Amino acid sequence: MPACKPVPQCTLIMPSGKRCGGVAMRGKRFCYHHTGNQRQLTRERIMCERLDRIGARMDAMDTAELLCFLHQKLGTMTKTCLRFPEVGYTLTYTLDRLTEITSLESTLRMFLAQNQQFAGRVQASRSHSSNLQGRSPESAI
């Protein structure tokens, strides 16, 4: 009688920690029952990696860029917005308001920075003029 080839076994690790041990499908690492699970797990893993990359990009954005990015993503959600128009309207309205607030905030910060620079120049000129007034005319010569 000829020697039998070893049968490949499913390599899926069960929640209990044991391997499945079922007969693997031809050319696959998993049995019939676990091939679908692996596809779903692969899709979930890819989605998590994609969300991590998007999260890293969003962490690097300032508020204005983040609002613009969110507005673009909202524009691609047409099916959701058609099914739930209140949600789409609320998000769009909120984004527009936040964009206004952000632009006003940046203008205010710029104004405050200019005001602080001006105050620093005035303070420096006052201290310089008080130093000049404290000198006697003989010491200037």
C-alpha cells in the first residue's frame, strides 16, 4: 500500500487557544468553515489600518484643515445624507458655524499678536527715552 501524503490542517486558532485542526481547503491555510472568517478578519484589519492612517493625518491638521477635511468627507456620504437629511443638514450647518468661529479666532489671534508686538515696541521706546532723560548733558559729550 502506498504511503499517504499528510493532509494539511486548518491553522485558525480558536478562542480557547486550540487550533481548529479541520482539513484545510486545497491551496488554503483554513478549512471551509473558517475561510470566510479569515476574509472578514482581513477586511477588519485593513479597515483598522486605514483608520489609523487617517487618524494620524488628522492629528497633524490644524482646526481649519480638519474642518475642511470633515466637510469633504461629509460630501461623500450622499446615501447617508439622503436617508437621514436632518443628520446631513445638522452636520453641514455645524461645520459652517465652526469654520466661521475658527476664522474669527485666527483673526483675533493675529490681532493680539500684533498688539503684543506693538506694546513691546512702545515699552522698549519708553525705557530707551527714560534712559536718555536720566543722563546729564555733560555725560552725553
